Amino acid sequence: MSKLRYAFADAAVIAQRNVIKIKRVPEILMFVLISPIMFVLLFAYVFGSAIDIPGGSYREFLIGGIFAQTVVFGATFTGAGLAEDMQKGIINRFRSLPMSPSAVVMGRTASDVVYNAATLVIMALTGLLVGWRIRTDVGDALLAFGLLLLFAYAFSWIMALVGLIVPSVEVVNNASFIVIFPLTFVANTFVPTELLPGPLKLFAEWNPISALTQAVRELFGNIPPGTPSPEGWPLQNPVLYSLIWVVVIIAIFAPLSIARYQKVTAKS
């Protein structure tokens, strides 16, 4: 029990170190915030008029998808941060300190929740400017934001493993883009799944990004009245399905990431 307590304490110190880095390199946060603003404005004003949402507003439909896409892309900072620390030799410095071997990875994933939280705040404000509204109560809205951050935290463990496997930040970014980009677009993030052709529609219905998007839309009250119930169990139970994925991802990738970190540092 004491080892676990020390591991969390060490992880908190590493997380604090990563958050302080925002002050020293504010350009990182600036570029993190520009991307979601660009997507909101681009889809709301350029593509919004071409996509019809019966009984509702495309801009309200859009924001839930942008939220989901952005927090998943935001998780890539975990992988890039670990790869950068490996390249610069900072990991070797950590090895010389009396700290838990798992603290570096745990602290990295925890600190990136701050990046995603800041991004969600900016996105919410931008969404309000283009016409998005929260039509439920405060509790449901907080649950939606909490679910987004929890899913992002889980996904960051996948990126942590990637960052410890690949040799450079550039490779992490390219590999992440190749996987995350189709995963977030072959979903209900920007268009209803009903508009997708057969195989893509089936994939989108079981895609965890679709479930996360659907859950957020329901919790924000952005589903138009009279909208038919979605097909497929995941979209009918989006909150539960999203939480199942959170548990599965953390259960698999947290131990793998920590084991990979211990293996890499042992060779250094």
C-alpha cells in the first residue's frame, strides 16, 4: 500500500512538472487551442449549410463530434511528450532519482488532462459563439465534460505506449494521425451514421468515438426532438459503451505502457 501511495505522489510531481512546462513554452498550448477553433469554424460555416439535420441545427450536432475528435487528438501529446523526453535524455535523469518506475508514465497521462480541459473550455466558448447551446441541466453538462476527459485520459495510455515504442516525436505524430484521423471521421462526428454506406455505417455504429459523440450530444441535449432511435446497441447505450471502452483501454494499455517504460529504461 505504501508503494502505491509513493507511486501516486511521484506521479503528481511529474504531472506538475509537465503542467509548468506550459508557462515556459506557451506556444504548445496556443497551437493546441487553435486546432479545435479552426474545426468548429470550418465545419460550422463552410460545410454546415450542406448538411441537413432534420428538426435540428447542424451547429449543435457538430459540437459534440468536435469535442470527441479534439480530446482524442489531444491524447497524442502524451506520446509526443514521452518520445521527446526519451530523445533529450530526460528519462535518464529520472532514472537517477529515487522515484517509482511507473511515475513518469502516470504523471504524463495525468498532466495531459489539463491540456484537454483547457481545450474543452475554449471549444465550448467557440461553440456558444456559433450557436451551440447546452439544453440540459448543469449535472448532465458536467457529466458530458467529465466523460470526454475520462475517455481522453484512457486514450492517452495508448499514446503513451506508442511514444515509448517509436523513435521520435515526428513518428509519433505521423503514426497517430494515420490511425486517429480515419477513426474520428468514420463515425457520427460530422455526419449521421445513416448517411454512411453499408460497411462504413456498421463500423461507425460500433466505433467508440461514435458512442462518445452520441453520449455527449444526449447529455448536452443536442439531439433534435423526434429523431429516430439509433441502430446498434453501442449508440443506444452510448454512456455505458464509452465507459466500457475506458475500462478496457486502461486495463490493457496502462500495464503495457509501464512495462515498456521499465524495459526501455533498463536498457538505457
